[in-house]
Amino acid sequence: MQTYKLKRLLQTAAVLSAVGMISAVQAAAIVVNLDVNADQTKLVPTTPGNCARDNTPGCVRASGNVQINFNLTGNTNCSLDHVALGDPGNISEVAAADFNADMTSGRVTPVSQSDRHILIRDNNTAAYDIAYTVYASCDGALIDSDPRVENDGTGHP
């Protein structure tokens, strides 16, 4: 009887451990650091890209279910405002669902946000490339940066 209980306990622990590892993989965050240029007219990605075609700074290649963490770095009085997909907007239903974004405006609802940080999710359920724009407010003016995301479709269906 004791052996059976110990076996069940070990099986339960193994299952919980596997679920924890899957959750950790799904919660993996891709970091994109952004600086404000000298005349405060543009956000400049400083993180090397990881896209298949090139590694243009800020280009994000998503594999699996990921979160993308945008950070404003450097000494600036600017603050991150929002992230939008498309040119901006007019995005597909799949992209809207993957990123929790409005189809018309492309505006993404963040997982979390502060003046120097915006965290968004990407469920990555289909293979497609999409432009994204990160906006920041600098002394009342809205400035932006517009790299892209390459989804490989390996997130959950």
C-alpha cells in the first residue's frame, strides 16, 4: 500500500514539474530595448534582431507562445505610450487574436505597462510577418519605431 502511495505521489510530482516547465517555456520573453534619438523624433531599437531574413535591430522572430518586452533605455524624459500592429491597423483576425489587438487600429492591449516598459503577448498561432510600431511620448509629441514580427506559427492553436 505504501509503495502505491509513493508511486502516485512521484507521478503527480512529475506531472506538475512538466506543467511548470511548459509554462516557463510559454512565458519566455523576447526583449527589445529602445533608445530615443538625440533630437527626440524617433525611437531607435538597440537590440539586435533575430529574424530569419536579417537581424535588423528590433526585428522579432517568434517561435512558440511568447511575450515581447519593450524597454525604454537611456536617460530620457520620454515615456512609452503604446504598441500598434500593421501600418497601423487593418490587421487580420488571427493577428488581432494572437496579440490581443484591435483589428481596426492595431492597438495592442499590454500584459503590463509603465513609463519605461510595455509587455505584450504573442500566441503565434499562424505563420505571418507583421509590422509593429512602438510609440513614446516626448514633451507632448508622439514618436515611434516600426520594426516587424515574424511568427513561425508554432504557438498553441
